[in-house]
Amino acid sequence: MSVLVRLIERASVRKRAADLAEMRALLAPVSGVRLLDVGGGAGAATEQFATGCAEVVVLEPNRKKVGQGRKFRPTIRFEEGRAEEIPFPDATFDRVTAVVAFHHIEDQGRALREMRRVLRDSGRLVLFEMLPSRAPGPIYQWIGGYRHGGHMAFHSPDQLTEKVRAGGFTRVSNRPGALGYFVLATK
Ligand SMILES: C[S@@+](CC[C@H](N)C(=O)[O-])C[C@H]1O[C@@H](n2cnc3c(N)ncnc32)[C@H](O)[C@@H]1O
């Protein structure tokens, strides 16, 4: 991983410290819990909120980030793949998360069905997303598209809550964060 990428990672985690701490509180990562972080990149944010789980898996389509994650974060398991086709059997995980990754997913309905499928009964989904009003402008979208995948579709908290409910989840709610918002749901 280049020095520049590591500096960007560190700054990004520092800027999001309050939201990542809240994510950790919402997930309650205790021993025995198996967690899947969809679109987890090289795992810099994942390790902030998931440490303490029995098993932490990052699913990430970008091969370079998967390689970086495997090299620098050996306690996390990295799998190459997309949210629309999660390469795990039904009911594998107790928690599924996606942190500022959901807006990059092209087929969000299919991704939600997949997230629900790999959760065990009563398992918890926690999404963290940016408000449409804080969505990046065209230049950053271009840079972000290059680094994270071209597609971007932002939702308001109520829109995403409705989408998650339509995906078959129960007890769906949202709450504000410092730089975005959380959507919580149960299978
Ligand atoms: C803005 S980054 C967030 C990375 C990490 N979650 C974090 O908070 O630092 C968005 C990530 O979503 C990934 N992504 C894009 N399309 C995806 C898809 N269809 N399924 C899963 N992940 C995807 C990108 O490769 C990228 O690593």
C-alpha cells in the first residue's frame, strides 16, 4: 500500500471516529459474533468497529484493496466479490454492515436480498450512509468513482429505510450520525 493511500486511509478513519464508534456500539461486537462488512475496502474502517467479533469478513470487489487488506490486516478475512452476489451460504452471519458503500451498489434491491439471505434469523443489518445533501460534487465523484466504482445513488434516511423494509427486513429504523446516518434492521 503506498504511503499516500495509507495517509488517506488514516485521515478518513480519524474524520469518521465518532460515527465508527457509534457503529461499534450498534453492532455490539462480542465473541461469537460473525460479521460481514460489504464494500469494506481494505478494512481500515472495519477494524475500528468490528474488532472483538469471532470472525470478521470484508467483501470487496476491488482486487487491489482486497490484496492490501490481506497484507496489512491479517485478522480480517477478505473475499473478492460484490454485494449483488455474496459468496457465502444462507445464514452465515450475525451482523451485516456496509459503511458508505451502499450508494456505490448498482443493484441495491438485489444486494439487500443477498444481505438478508446471509444473515441468520434475528441477525442485524447496520448501514451507514451519507445524506444526499452531503453527496460529493462532480470532481470528487470522478475521483471517488475511480477509487470506489463509478455508480453512486444517494438516498435520504427515510428513502433508504423504506428500501430496506421492502427488502424484507423487520424493525427497520434510522438515526442521525455525525457525518451521515445509520439504518438499522433485523432479519
Ligand atoms: C467509499 S468506499 C468505503 C470503504 C469502507 N467501507 C470505508 O468505510 O472505508 C466504498 C466501497 O464500496 C465498494 N463497492 C463498490 N461497488 C460495490 C458492490 N457492488 N458491492 C460491494 N462493494 C462495492 C468499493 O469498491 C469501495 O471499496
